[in-house]
Amino acid sequence: MASVTTGFLAATILSLLASAAHAQLSPAFYARTCPSLPAIVGSVMAQVVRQEPRMGASIIRLFFHDCFVNVRIHLSLSFLSLYSPLFPSGFRGKVCSGDPSESSPTGCDASVLLDDTPTMIGEKNAAGNANSLRGYQVIDAIKSRVEAACRSTVSCADILALASRDAVTLLGGPSWTVLLGRRDARTASMAAANANLPPASDGINNLIARFSAKGLNLRDLTALSGAHTVGAASCRNFRPHIYGDSNVDPGFAMFRKRICPAAAGVGDSNLASLDSTSPNRFDVSYYRDLMARRALLHSDQELFNNGPADGLVRLYSSNGRAFDTDFAAAMVKMGNISPLLGSAGEIRLNCRQAN
């Protein structure tokens, strides 16, 4: 019972912290110090998506994988004093270990962009990222132009947040106001990425638990999963679903088996579109695929499998406006997951390495 209580409180605290972060972040954060920032990001992203639409999906995924990796929650003493009656004995120590001035990976902090060093094994080679996550060079290109215009001013974390919004919009999806003011982590953790990122094998209960741990609810989970209306997945990730699951349309499974042999290690890197109908268009085809049992990944089909997300899938499949609204809101909410603020972390000059 204690672990259940602690877990509930952790989720509650994450929600409170997200609200606090929302209050400190601002769309006008760089209005005076780097007014050309939105135009620079938008220009590079427009060129990139025009040349390779799939890269837009890769940038969205890069942002998701950055925000979802948390090592620990830092709470200020004043915060703890305010809410101390809610905490069970010993809980304060569990959530406050470490120095809050240090920049361990805490959410949307660009930790995913850091290269490994002799003293740090970062997130790039984690199970869900290695030979899979893309778009680093796009962020590098944007950062180079931003540094030329506004030296040592804009964080890599904020560049990634803006780039992901522009990627969605350029692919035909909704737009939203991006809150800015995040700072960059000085370190990254492969172990944290392995522990936090949802694998393609996750069932609905695991997915709900993972998202809840970040302060995201079922509606957020279902809406954010709609980003799989663009992009591709490798055979190694969808092989278990098309060969082993029973809730797959037989014709769809047969079609995908043509590029994904049953034997592990054969064709592992072969790619298939997550949305076979309109893979380069940010729309609601993904949800229609789920209803037709044509999801590429096991974790995606879990959203429509006689479970708690079925109603939302039906809603989004027929109401693009509802999906756009909920997706945009969920992206803002995800972007508020434990950002580094104020004097925490740093403003990296090179997104691949700490200063």
C-alpha cells in the first residue's frame, strides 16, 4: 500500500511541478534576446521536411524521447514545506536526493542530444534509440544558425521543442504556442533512457503507467500516439506483432511479412511506414488503421483492443479537430515535464556536448 501511495504522490507532484514549469516558461522568453529564433527554426525545418518528409517524424520522436527520460525529481524545500502533510514518512528523502542545482536528465532538457564521453554513457545508444533515433544533424544545423544570430542565448532544449512543433505543422498537423525558457542538461543516462522509454512490446496497462508517471493521462497517451501517423519503424520492432499477435488483420500481416522475415537477425533494419495510408501526412489515418487492426506495432494496437482507449480512438478516427486539439494540448503538457529552469543546467554552445 505504501508503494501505491508513493506512486500516486509522485504523479501528483509531477503534475504540480508541470504547472509550476508552465508558469515560468513563456512564449516570449526570447522576444528581446533572440527575436529571430522562430524564423530561423522554421526556415531550416521547412527545407528539411521538403527534402525528406520522414525527417519531420524523426524530429517529433526526438522530442518525445528527450522529454520522457527522467532520472529524479528535485523539489525545493519551500515546496516540501507547503505540501509536507501529504507525504508519508521518508518520502521527502526519496524525491529530494541530489543537488537541485545539478543538471541530471530531468525531462525536456536536450539530454538526448549529448554524445557519449569517457565518463558518461548517454541516451543515444539506449535500447529505444540506438540505430533508430534520427535528426541530430538537423538540430545541429539550427543551433549553428541560432548561435550566429544570438550567441549563448537559446537552449538546445528549446530549439528541439520549436522544431518538433514546426515538423507537425509542416506535415499538415496542428500548430500551438511553444512555451520557452528551458535550459540544457550537462549529462545524460543510458540507464534512465532504458528505464523510461516505452518499448514496442508494451501493453496498454504498462503504457498507461509509464505516461501517468510523467503526469500524462490516458487522453494524452492516445493523442500523442497519433504522432505515429507519420514516420516508420524497423522490422525488429514490428516482427513480434505481425508474426505473434492474433489481433492483426491477416492481409496486413501478410503484406508486412514481405519485408520482414520471421527469423530474428534477418532484415531487422528494414523499414515500414507506421501509417500505410498517408505516411507523410499528419492526419487521423493512424486511428482508422487501429480500428481496422492494421497497426504496425503491438503497442499501437493496444490502444484499440477492447480496452480503455477504444473510445478515444473512435473519436479521433472521425473527428480530426478533436485530435488536433488534444494532440497540441498534450505536446504542451509533455513539454512541461520537469524542465531545467533559471540557473539550473546551462545554455550549450554545441548541442552534442556540455560546455
